[in-house]
Amino acid sequence: MKKLLLLLVIVASSTINYAQDALAFTVKDEVYNASNALDVSITYTSDVEIAAGAVEVTLWTVSGGVWSQQWRDSDFNKDPLPAGTDLTSTITIESLPAAIVNGDGNLMTNEELLAADPNPAPTGFTTYYYELRFTVRNQTWADLSWITEPAVDVNFTPTIPAASFIHVDPSTTASIDEEFLKDVKLFPNPTTGKINISGLETATAFSVYNAIGQEVKRFKNVNSTIDISELNSGIYILKSNNGLLRKIVKQ
């Protein structure tokens, strides 16, 4: 059996380790700048030509809180990839669906995804992120074989076809560790105006965004109460300067 080694790279600065006959992932929660397409760079080593369509990248949206996942788009290598060592190519996911595109025609940020969720807080989703899932197929296009919930450094020997995934964040700031935010409470929510914030004493500034990602209100030098009574009824995103990201509903 011919051997195929595939290394999937999300950003040039990523450090990826790999072993023979293995797919390897060492990063999660990577950051993309918002755009109207996703260019995914791959570096691979193979002793045979890789057929067109053999390497597929699929974009999913995944939510926390009330958990769900949804397929959004996918693409694959359009041309055969030549045999060789440490060769590079790019797979571009184009024509992103309207459900994840903002008013500027670009891929929604995580904040915009959360705001676009039709379920009201607090019963709706509390976080959103994207996943890129990678699949290597054999030339008979057999069914997929998924590897789920990988650790940060995952090496596995695939029985081709095989797949794994990493998280991506299409925003200008890296994702944060939300462990220290787990006890934060916003109340009342929904609200007619004022929202009390507890468990977030280190925050000093807050911004409120509408469903299309526009900042509609900003608060400085506050850490316990904000007032959004002047905003129209609807769903908004509250973001603090130390990492809080929550959906709020103005009645």
C-alpha cells in the first residue's frame, strides 16, 4: 500500500509535528481574519500523486451552551497534488452561504454568529465558533471515518479515509480561556434597560453590538451596571475589555 503523509497548517506560525502514515494537529482555536473565503494552506509529503478531490476541508459552525453543530460549506483540491516531500498547496472554501456572511459580504465573526442566533438568551446559545474538518479520502470515495474530540497534539494512524478537525476564529483577536468567566451573571436578561453584571470585577469597559456586528453603545469606567434603555428591542452582544462575550435581549 502506498503511503500518504498529510500535514494540515492553519497559519504560517503554527508548529505542527507529524509522524509517518499519520495526520497531525497541534493547534486549536486559531484565528482567521474575516473575508469572503477561507484559504487553507496544506503541507504534505506523499510518495504517489494525490488524486484531485482526495483532500477535503469542511466548514462547520458549533455552539456552546445549548450545543449544536451545522455543516456550512466544503471544498477540496481541484487538481492532483504531485508526489514529493514537504510540498504546499491551498484549498479555498468559496461562495460561503448567506447564513454565515455579514452585511459586508464577509464571513461572520464569532460575535456576529452569536447575534444571528434566533434563540433568545438565556435559553439560546452562549458561544459560537467555527470548525474546519479535514478529510483524506481514498480513490474509491469510501465513507468518512471521523476522529472526534482531538487533544491539542493529536497523532493518529488513519485507515484512509480519515478525518480530524481544529477550531478557527474569524476575528481580529485570539480566542480566550473562558474558565474565569464561568461565574459571570447578567440580570435581568431579557431587560427593558439596566443590566447588572456580577462576577466580572476586573472589567472596566463594555461594548454592545447589534446583529450585524456594529457597535451601538460603549461604556467606560463601569463594572457592575449598564443601561441600554435607549436601544431598540432586539438581540445584542455584550463584550467586555477582559474577554466576556454574552448575548443580551432588549425588550
